Amino acid sequence: LTTIFIRMSEDPFSFARIPCSKEEADTHCWGFGEAKGKMQRFDFKLPALGENEMKIKVTHAGLCHSDVFMADGEWGSNVTWPCVPGHEIVGVVDQVGEKVKTFKPGENVCFGVFRDCCGTCACCRSGNDQLCSETTFKPTYDPYLGGYSTSFQARADFFYHLPNGLDPARSAPILCAGATTFAPLQRYCIPSGRCGVIGVGGLGHMAIQYAAAMGMHVVALSTSADKMKEAMDMGAKEFIVTKDPEQMKNLQKNKLDLCINTALFYDLTDYLAAVKNGGTFIQVAAPAAGENLKFNFFDLVVNQKQLVGSLVGSRLEVQQTLDFSADHKIMPITENFSWADFPKAYAKLHDGKPKFRCVVDTHTFAEQIANSQEVIFHENF
């Protein structure tokens, strides 16, 4: 497998594709050189650390299906190549800038979906910094390096301390899948109310746990009857097989106060019909760019239902997600892979086969480097 060495430009918004020696490189990455390309290794020399920045040694990298959308060019063609994805990051502080006072080397930390905001726009001032409209490069990666790396650096005020009680090997998905479901559920929670969770997958298995811990009566909905036991073990009180017309008809008689959709499909008509008058339907599964959702507009208006979207969560909501997860012992269910098996983990994600999230134990590469052991990479992907 060919390793490509690249120096990251001092300009934080671009990559200078200048070859550098293996000795000069200080972060080792998995990424893509083009849309729908083969996963390959890249080594980079990171820019000098800014006074308000922090650099960590990545110990665990979570894989999110949005990484597939980015790497395949499904969310637009303006991706900076090579692209190193990853926005579910757990690690140990390595270096801090001279003005960073809230973190110190050796602490366990984590990083999520966003790395920047302006701090002054209406969204930022209202506490919705994830919706910042003035920052050019807000997401964690592209054009920056993401978490599929051995080292990662960014503004210190976008890192979080990893709460005690959260297992670093399983916590990475909390930064995306966790916050994406916890934040809107917390906003629209109706204690003791009936809450539908569509999809029992990477997002849905977190939503079930959070909704149950918030005191809601959880109704899990899935196309697969095989997921019933798992859903019930996670806290669901009812399970609906959505392919069964009778079960869906009964659900529309015994309606939901709240419903969150974590599955990717485009016709919401039957599911919106299952929400009570005045109830709320939350859409968190993000479609490919250019795709439109279908629903009964008359049902939405005449029955005064809310159809809302939600983008992950603000920094405060991400911190609340971490704290709530620790307090209620809520953890993602993960399959963990070694650094050398990163392409296997990504292939499983790409094919929609993980149970329920994939995490790469990035520290396995760092340990091999420290021990001066040769690292063998898989040739075929």
C-alpha cells in the first residue's frame, strides 16, 4: 500500500500538496484522494500550534455514515482532496497553546462535529453555535484533517473533557450520534409521553436509551423484527414492525406525542400520521444533497403538527449529552477495530452493516510507533 506524505499548509483553509519525509510527518491518517476513491494512507506535517489551540493524541476514532456521504461526494462536489474524515474523536491532550487554561497535557478529552464559530452572529448569541452562519469552515474536517488520524489539533474551546465513567473505547459516537439524538429529544421531551424512535441503528439505539432515561414511553419502529429484543433491552416499551400494515394502522390509532426519525428514507406520510395533533416530528437523518422529503401537507397544517430538523447540538448541548450519558450510564454499542483494520471498519460502515457503530482504536498505531514495530497495512479495499 502506497503511503503519501503531505505537508499541511500554514494556511488553515487549504492543503499544500508538498511531499515531506516520513520523519517530518507528525500525524498519520487514513483518507481519500478523490470522490468514491480507494481508502489510503496519508502522512502530514501539522501547522504550528496556535496560542488558543490544542493538539491531542487520538486514541479512538468513531466512524459516522456522514463520512461516507462526504467521501463519496454525496453532499456536494466542493470537497478538498485529499479528505481525511472523522468527527467522533477521543484522545489524550498532547500540547496546549500558551493561552489555553482549561486543559492540560495527559487529560482525557473528546471532540465532535464542529470546530469553529464566529461567536457574534444571531445564532451564536442565542446559544446555537452549531448553526453559525458567518464561519467559512465550520465542520471538523474538510479542508482540515479529521479524526481518522493519530494526532488532531483545533481550537481548545471546541474540545470537551471526557467525563469519568465513560469508557474511552466506546465513547466516540456520543459526540455525533449521541448529541444528534439527545439534543432534540431534550428540547421537545414530554415526560411520560409516547415517543417514537424510527430506526434501531447507529442513531436510533442512542435515541431509545436517551428517551427512556428522560422518562418517556418509547415505541421503537423498525423494518426488521429481528431488532425487537435489542430495542426492548435498550428501554423501548413497544416495538412496531413498519412493514406490517396492521401494526402501523394500530400505531396511528394510539398516536405518539413525539417522534424522532433516525433512518434514511424519504416518504414520511405514514409516520407523520402517527403523531398526535399538536405533536412533534423530528428529522435527524440527513439525506443526500438535493433529495426532498414527502409528507401530507394537509395533515401537518390542519392538525397543527410540527415537523422540525435538528443539526447535532450546540457546544452546551454536546456537553449535556456527555454528562447525561455518564450520569445514566448510557453508552453506544460499538464494534472496535485496530488501526491497520481501518479499511475494514470503513467498508462495514459503507455497506450499512455495523452493529451499531464502528470505532477504530487509533492508539494501536501509536503504540506500534512507540515500540518501533513495523505496521502492516491491508492491501485490498
